[in-house]
Amino acid sequence: MKTALITGAGTGMGFEEAKAVAAKGFRTIMACQHPEAAEAKRQEIIRETGNENVEILGLELADLSLVRRFADEVKARVSHLNLLMNNAGTLATKFEVTVDNLERTVAVNYVGPYLLTRLLLPLMGEGSRIVNMASLTYKFGSLDFPDFFTRGRKGSFWRIPIYSNSKLAVTLFTFELANRLRDRRITVNAADPWIVSTNIIRMHNFIDPLTDLFFRPLIRTPRQGADTAIHLLLDEDKAGQTGTFNCSNRVVNVGEKYYHHKQRQELWDRTEHLVRRFLYPEG
């Protein structure tokens, strides 16, 4: 039986992605920050798809030691992984440093998924697909090292630019990993869901309730937001597609500035250095 792993699968787009792959008969691993709260969603997927091979595993992307533990548990349970959907993400509303001395949004949106993907690659082979949840906000991102990892950005905390910076990192990671895995015929693509009505865009400032009232009805539902990722995961005509950025089920030409970004290699090297002790604990 083919196996799919979806992070952030207990709510929003992750739930829709998990339901879609389960409906296609995949053994589905729902990687959730709060496993108990996701049980009702697991039962809903089983009920709607008829696929009983759906399980929940706890995953905390903000703690790299727990990412390592999660990957070890997955390896103990399955011998191969056909689909990996790095869906989980956050938009922190205040400055918070993780146990690994990383800014929280950067840890959850980029460093944690980077480490998880690298740890699970031994389970993947020809035909396996990796999809990373990106965002068109990468266009507003910048990578000021070393502040990017420890503070999210140079200067004071501001959640939107930090989110954009994390999504620029996800986009560059997608292109770099796709290039490195091309000979193994493992595809890696980025999916932009556009603006989706999920908890990640909850408003917090005094003016935001009115903004929320008028803005939210115009944006996509979680199912609509997940659609591009689902197609990248499941469509036959996407089988050989790799190293692309996608929105509304179309490849978006991001331009040479991003395909061959001047910091792409540096980002990879710095991230490798950060996660090395979790990748090679005996080294």
C-alpha cells in the first residue's frame, strides 16, 4: 500500500489534503501538533473515504529534537513514503524563541519542515513526491543572516515580514532540493494556496475585526486553498514535474532572480549546519 504523510492534517488545508489522499487509497499519516484534537477529523476521513488506514502521529515542528523523534517513529512504522506534504505553518503574533534558539515562525514554517524532509528522504524513491506549502508573499521576503534564523528579520518583530521571509526560504529550499533529487526521480514542488480562510490569518489589532468581517468572505475556503497541492500530490500529469512554484493549478514563472537566487546555496548550507546534529546524531 502506498503511504502519504501530511503535516498539519488536523485542521484547514491539511485536513483537506489528508482526506484527498485517503480517498485515493493511500495509507495516510496525519502529523498533528495536537493529536487528541485531531481524532474527530481522522474519524471523519475514514467515514467519508471508506479508507481505515488513517492514523495520527504527534508532531511539534518548533522543537527539532521532537522532529527527529517523529521521523524515527515514522521509519519504524513504514518502509516507504510516496507522498510528503509539508503543509503545517504558523504566523506568530509575538516574538518567541524556540528551544533551539530559532524564531518560532521560521522554525515551524521552514527549519522544522526542512529537517523533517531530510530525515524522511531515505524512505522515498523514484516516483515519490514532496510538496511544500509556499506563499506569494515570498516576493516581499529577504534573508538577513544570521538574524533570519534567530529573529526572523533584521530589526524589531513584525509578523508579516517574518512570515514572508520564512516563505522565501521555503521557496528556495524547494528549488534547491528539487535539483538535488532530480537524478533520484523524486519530485519537489511548491504550492501557493492564495489567501485562505483559516486560523492562521486571525486578526489581532484593534482595527482588525472590521477588516476580518469584510475581507474573509472574499477569500478561499480551505478546500479551495488545498486544491493546487492536491493536484501536485495526486495528478498523473504532475508525475514528472519538479522544481516549480504553483498557484491555482498552474506553474508560476518566478523568474531567474528566484530560480537561481544568490542566497539559495547559502541558505541550504546554513540550515544544514543548524540541523546537522539531528541529521547525524552519531557524527
